[in-house]
Amino acid sequence: MDKIFSVKGMSCKHCAARVTAALEKIGFDKTSVDLETNTVTVENYTDSDKIKIINTIEDLGFEVEKDS
């Protein structure tokens, strides 16, 4: 299943690359970042992954909307 997270604070390709690299590092190699909609899509998502993904993105300095 795919999961879309709303993320505040991403503004450039460098931000997108940082998020993608961080998620790949923890095992999510199929992700995409859309800077126009400020979203991150994670493929092969399970509910047990949610906290790990949110923490990884927030550790980079971005804010994940909690209702994502």
C-alpha cells in the first residue's frame, strides 16, 4: 500500500533529495517527493512504519502533519 504524508518546510530539490535519501537509508527505496503539493509518497507502506517515517522526516527539520 502507498501512503502520502503532508510535509511542511520542503522548498527545493535539495530538500527532496535529503528526504528521499533518509527514507532510503531506513529501507524505503520507493519514495517520491512532490514539492508543489508538499507531500512525500512512500510505497510498500504498512501502518507499523508510520512512526519511523515521521521521525526520520522530522529529524531532518521538516514538519509532518500528524493526520497524515
